[in-house]
Amino acid sequence: MVIRVAFYSWKGHTEKIAVTLAKLLDAELIRIEPVRDCGMAGKAIKALFTMKSPIRPTKTDLTGVDTLVIASPVWAGKVPAYVNTYLDSVTGGSGKPFHVIVGMGGRGDQSAIAVVKKALEQKGMKFVSSASTIEKDVDSGSFSRTVEMFAAGISGR
Ligand SMILES: Cc1cc2nc3c(=O)[nH]c(=O)nc-3n(C[C@H](O)[C@H](O)[C@H](O)COP(=O)(O)O)c2cc1C
């Protein structure tokens, strides 16, 4: 099974989650990179209104990929505009399963997951599972249990 983990991370927490997950799943790891970074207010407002911001070219075609995993921070109870751009760019996903994992300070995970779910379901993809982590658990290392359980649900092992 070919699994692709696509992540965006500003401060490194989601990167830690995505790297851990990709290792557990032996998955391909894709970083979503902004063309340019915007200020703090722009980050929050664009996320809140589910807007898009340009990203650098990356793998968005799912031909040959069986399962997609999106890993994102929660911004304003939604996901960063860069993640919205990536989701909008995904092709070849119709009928394929996807999973979502988000990292947050403490709240807004379900509404953030809902944004990803809606965007990929509009492309005919099938939502399977989601998980949430809290930043302090990523810092302490105790997030690994959550990621392991999430990975087991994806691989079926
Ligand atoms: C613009 C912005 C908005 C945020 N909004 C939320 C939020 O609504 N809820 C929350 O729990 N954390 C929020 N956070 C905190 C991030 O989700 C948290 O710091 C996360 O671990 C960051 O991941 P990263 O290190 O991969 O960038 C926000 C952070 C930023 C920069």
C-alpha cells in the first residue's frame, strides 16, 4: 500500500507528528511550503475564512498513491491557507481513502478536521479516520501514543 503523508508546519510540531507517522507507515512524506509567509493576523484571518495562499510546487497528483494523510496545525479553528491550497490542488483522488491528523494549542481540532474532510470529499475521496494532538504533548513526547494508534488504524496492523 502506497501512503502519502502531506504536512504543513510553521513551528515544527506538525513536522514532528508527520515525520513520526511517515516512519511508522513507511510512507512518502510531502512538505507543504508557502511561497511567502504572511503576518500573524493574515495567518489567522485567512485560515478563519478558509482562504488560500500560494504554495511551492509539490506532489499533488495521487496516481499510484493508495491513501492520503493530511497533517496540519489548527489555526483559528480551521487550517492554514497553505493547506487549503494544497487540498484544492489534489488530483486523482476520487474513490481513495484519506485520514487527517491535526495539532493544536488546545481547541478547534474538530472544526479544522471538518475543513479538510469537506475539501477532499468534494474531490470524491473517502474520509476514514482522524486524530488530534496537543502542542504540549508534542513537546513532552507523549504524543507518540496518539500517533501510533492513528498509524495502526491506517495500516490495519
Ligand atoms: C495563526 C495561528 C492560529 C492558531 N489558532 C489556534 C486555534 O484556533 N486553536 C488552537 O488550539 N491552537 C491554535 N494555534 C496554535 C497551533 O495550532 C499550535 O501552536 C500548533 O502546535 C502549531 O503547529 P506547528 O508547530 O507545526 O506550526 C494557532 C497558531 C497560529 C500561529
